Amino acid sequence: MIMDDKTIEFLKQTFREFYYKNSSKITAPIRMNEREFGYMSFNKVMVRHLSFRTDGELRVFLIRESPHSVYYSCAYYYEPTLPMGEKGWKGADLIFDIDADSIPTRCKDEHDIWVCKDCKFMDKGKRPETCPKCASTRIEEESWFCPLCLNATKNEAIKLVDFLLEDFGIPKDKIKVYFSGSRGYHVTVEESSLEGLDQLARNEISDYISGTGFSIESLGISKGASYDDMYGFLPLANEPGWRGRIASFFTEFEFESYELIDKDVRDKILYIYGKIGYKSFEELIKKIVNDLGVKIDVMVTTDIHRIFRLPNTLHGNTGMLKKKCDDLTSFDPLIDAVVLSDEPVKLFVYRAPKFNLKGDFFGPYHSEEVTLPLMVAVYLLGKGLAKVINSY
């Protein structure tokens, strides 16, 4: 839905005041003069190929422009302001994007909405191919988030950090985890030996972390081979990499009345394999790999020219902060990343399901005037689901 001029001006002013009051908290990424910066206006115009020399320049820009979203490149360039083919690529941070859209959770059937643009029929859950009322294919989705799907993204981020530490040996201080400001987490690896990797190599890292292409043959299971032949090739729990991860899983895996007492985990693996057969065991391994692997956006990781949302800036669709997570386990995005005030704002809300923000529930709303805290108002305005009537 297109924002009216009053709503756009209100959002710009809100963002401007936030950046003015919090300018000291806005710090640029390392080697900022080698990075490309960009931003999107509230009119949804994208501007790229910018460069800043100091934190001060960046802060002044944010206060002056008060953009919808601000981005910086994961890549380092010789000339970041030139067109892409002329910038001169030096290297890039290794980056990962984990989003609730990529993780199947049952809550989506409760809070995600789709709307037919032609007949305005709407319903919850996954978007259909065609509208059941008028058969139109012009269907718009509205994705929301709740504690359940945000916890799912957090769990994926925790798994990702473990892969980076244990399987790739990346020092903990090189890994930075951020809440994206919307539906997930961004993980960045800076100043590491992986900086010079090309797109193909980053794709291999993505495949490894997600478990793409994993086969049971790599565990030592071979169709038609004897148990004695397979036994010596099966994994142990103390092995590195995927073999060790899967062996550790089987150590804890409950299967019938089997007990791993004074036995090697390989005995348990072969016992289960013998009970269910090759095909079912292969399906079991696929499920285990799917559970242990990390659900990342591969396109983000493999894009060596990607621009990423700038830390400590507001997400234009939610008004929430892209915030660094020093303690990921205890981080609560619906509280810790909500940084706008509770100043009252009068809105006309077109529609919204019941949602949670800053420990309180709001909605559902349908074609009604309501007075809401600023943090909630910006959340609805950013989604294009409300317009400003007045602010106090």
C-alpha cells in the first residue's frame, strides 16, 4: 500500500529525531572508506555508490536524509563510488542472513496474511496460487513475526555460530551477530582468512553449513556392503565436521529399547540401519541433516557485492533497530530491539492481526482509528497498514 505524504513526513521526522538523539551510538563498520554505502528513501527510491570517510560524516547524513533504510557493502573496493564494474574488488566479509521466511513454523498459519488485490478477499496462512473467490493471481502477502518464529531464527543463528567456531575455526571475536531489525539475524565474519574467497567458494561454505548434498556414503554406509566392512568407516562422536555431528546425534537418539551401554556409537548406527534398511536409513539421515544444518539465505552469502543493513540503524518496515547481540541466548528482539518511545500517535489502521511488541499485545485492528505508542505506530506505518491522523 502506498504511503501518503503526511505519513512519509511523519516517519522521516521520527527517524531524524532518533538519529539526532542517538548519533553517538552510530559507528561505521571497519575500513569504511573502502565500502560502498547506499540507502532507500521512504518513497522507495534506492541510491547507491556512496562513500563516507568518517563516523561524523555518516551521522550527519543520517540526520539530514533520515532514510527508510541504510546499507553498507560486505565488499571492500579501491573506488567504492564508481560503477560496479569499475570499483576494483579487494575482498569481502563473509555474511549470512537468517530469516523467518525460510523456516517452517506453525505460527505462520496464525499471523501471516494474504490479500487479493482484485477482490480484496483475505485469509491467513500461505499465499495460494490463485484467489479462491475470483481466481486472480494478483495476491499480496503480509508476513508478520512472533516469539515462536523469532526463537526459531535465533536457534538457527546459534547453530551457525557453532559451525563457524567448530568446523571453520574462526575466532569468536571475528564473528558478529545482529538482529536484523525485522524477521531474523545477520551474521558477519570480518578480518578473517576467508575475506578473499570468490562466489564459488562461498557457495561451497553455504552448502556445507546447510548440509546440502550430504550423502550417507560419507558416513561409511554402502548399499550391499557387510556390517564388518562398514563398521570401521562409521563416524565417532569426537570426529570433526558433519560425521562427528551426526555421530553425536545418534549417541542421544532414542530408538526402540536400544541402550548405548559400554558400546561404541557405531554399534548403534549399524543396529538402526539393520532394523530399518537402506532406504529408510537414508531418509532418516536426510531428516537429521535438515535438523542439524542451518537454514540460511544462500544468495546473500554467495553475493560478493551484497549491501547489508547498517548496524544501529532503524529498519524502515518495522522501526526496530539492527542491533548487535552480545549474548544471543538471552537476546529478546521484541524487547531489546524496540527503541522508539511510547509517545501517543493517532492512526487509522487498515488491518492488522494481534501482535506482540515490548511485552504488550496490540490488535487485531480492522479499518479503525486508534491511539498507539510511537513504537507501535511506526511498526504499522512501515508496513503500509496505517496512516497518520494526528500526533500529540
